[in-house]
Amino acid sequence: MPDDDLVFKALADPTRRFLLDLLFERDGRTLTELESQVEMTRFGVMKHLKLLEEAGLVVARKEGREKRHFLNPVPIRQIHDRWIDKYTERQVSALLELKNELEGEEP
């Protein structure tokens, strides 16, 4: 299981979030493809990708001479389930109960 701290650290940077968005749009991009979308050096993009890999958010696979990067959404979902969902469940349940009460519906 990925370390929550690594995931939070990876998600804290806007460039890394942008790289994840790019992979969400089209998985399996090469470093060159990702680099062309940001204003930074190839080395800078490689550093960001390394941190994303360490957090388990990106998985890289070599295909011949190229290395392709794939989004792994599982750690984000685990963060959601662990930190977000539990804090919002009560409010959502209360709103649904209020809605049903106001609309005269049974729960």
C-alpha cells in the first residue's frame, strides 16, 4: 500500500497534478510527449515523474527504446476513502434526510 505522505506530497505540486491529468486524458505517454506539454526541462519532468512513481501514482513500462507512463488511480481512491469520504458522509446523510423530510418522502 502506498504511503499516504508520499501521495499527499506528490499531489501537492501543480505540475505533478497536471502530469496526472495528462495521463488521465491519454494513458501510456512517453517522457517526450509529457515534456512537450509543460514549460520545463526534460530533467525537471523526469524528477516529477520519479516522485509520482515513488508514490505509486504512475507506473512506467519500457517498450523497446521508449518508456511509457501510466496513471495508477488506486492511491488517489485510497486517499479519498480514507480522508475525504469519512468526513463528508455525515453531512451528505443529513442533507438526504432533510431532503426526504421536506419532500415528504420515506427514507
